Amino acid sequence: MNQTLTMEFMLVRFTENQILLRLQAGLFSLIYLVSMLENLIIISLTILDHHLHTPMYFFLRHLSFLDLCLISTTVPKFIFNCITFAESISYLGCVLQLFMVILMAGSETGILTVMSYDRYVAICRPLHYEAVMSKRTCVQLMAVSWFNGGSLGILYSTGTFSLNFCGSNKIHQFFCDVPALLKLTCSQEHATITVSVAIGVCYAFSCLVCIVVSYVYIFSTVLKIRTRVNQSKAFATCLPHLIVVSAFLLTGAVAYLKPPSNNPSLLDLLVSVFYSVVPPTLNPVIYCLKNKDIKSALVNEIVLCLLRHLTECLP
């Protein structure tokens, strides 16, 4: 089957059992709603509370927005297919889904790198923080992250869909992803995709190196702090960040670099879920669970809402 005749793809279900499909739909619906609520709360608080108008929360707001877009690109379609027992996704829908996933994942990698640099400046060079992390610099760093993600999205999507697809149109994945689509192509040469993956790997690896270097400097500075209470607080804040970022990048690398297999496995599904669904759900928890500013802002907003409601109810 030639690419021009491929009007749609089939996102193959991992089970034909209707009960299991409904359970999948319920589980992913719960995950999606929790992620939506978490990220919308962070976005709202960092906009409404003037105390959170700092570089750290500026980047956190954009991270939450990226997480919101990333999980909304894949999960709703998967839930819909589970509920309706459908499998199809249009050709254009598949192109857009792939582009959006790469765009959001690439931009998120950049934002996470910038956030680690922000923490490095705040902890290791506190006296220069306001000068280094000015509003203009923050906007530029955010724009560069989005530009890198967009460039990778265009590169991967155009490279993938410039190939000829023949034979089966069944994608053994819960969303349109490059490794799964490459199994359907009859093109002998994958030069564009090979170059795209190489660029993506270099980008992700350089970001990971920058993040690790930033945290090495952060940890070395923290270890110089005399009080163990402050040390433990710093480690409790930084270590989860580093673990989540590393897991996000490494699972993405595994998905794109592991040798292709004709037999779809549960591991393929778990890896794709880990880098496309887990981060949007865990990032708000990791970055805000022990954050006193976020907690205080949330309490203040709740109190203000209650006061407004009481004022409206009073005669």
C-alpha cells in the first residue's frame, strides 16, 4: 500500500477483552483528570498569586502547560478508543499527534534544563540571581526551549511521513510514535529519520549533561551548609527532580534507540507510557509537594473564594 493511499492508521488494542478495555479507560481517565487538575492548579496559582511571579515559578508554569498539552495529545484518544472499541486514527490526526508529542517532549526537556540552571544560580550564586535570571533572560530561555521542541517536531514528523507506507497500517502502540510507524514503512532508506534521531539524542544527552552538572554544583554547595536540617531539605527537594528528569530522558532514549521488534511487547507500552503519561502526572507532585509557597498560595486562594462566597450570600 502506497503512502498516498493510506488514509488512516489503526492503533491496535493490546487486549480484546471488553472488561479489560473498560478498566484501561477508567484507569487512564483517572490519571488524565488528576494530571489536568494538578497542572491547572499550578498554572492558576502562578498567575494569580503575585508572590509566585519569580523565574522559578515562571518556568514551572510553562512546564505545567507543556505537561497539560503532552498528556492531552495522546490519552483522550486512547480513552475514546477503549470506550468505543475503535482503533482508527486519521492520517492527518496521526501526523499532528506525532508532531505534538515531539514538540512537547522536546520543549519540556529544554524547560527542565533551564529549571536546573535556575536552581544552580539561586543556590550557588544567590547574590547574582536577579541580574542573571532577569525577566528578559527567562523569556529568551523559554523561547529557545519551545523553538528546539518545535524544530524537533517538524524534523521527526516530516521525516517519518515522507516515507512510503505499505502493507499493514496497524500501529502497535497507544499513540502515533516514530518507532511504531517505522515498522510499517517499506522504504529501504531511513536517512532522514536516522539524522533526526541522532539530533534528538544529542539534544537530550546535552540537556542531561547540563542538568547533572548543575546538580553536582548544587550538591557540592549544599554539602558546605553546616546545619544538617538545611542539607536534608535541599537534598529532599533536588533528588526527586533529578530522578524524574533522568527517568524521563532515559525512557525516551530506550523507546527510540532500542532495536526494532516485529512482536509488540508490554515493555514497549510501559516505556511509552512512562515518558508520555507519567511525567505530566508526577511533575506537579514532585515540584510542589513540599513547596511552602505553592501550599500558601493555594490556601490563600481557597480562603479568598470562601470569603467571596460568604459575602455574596450575606444580605
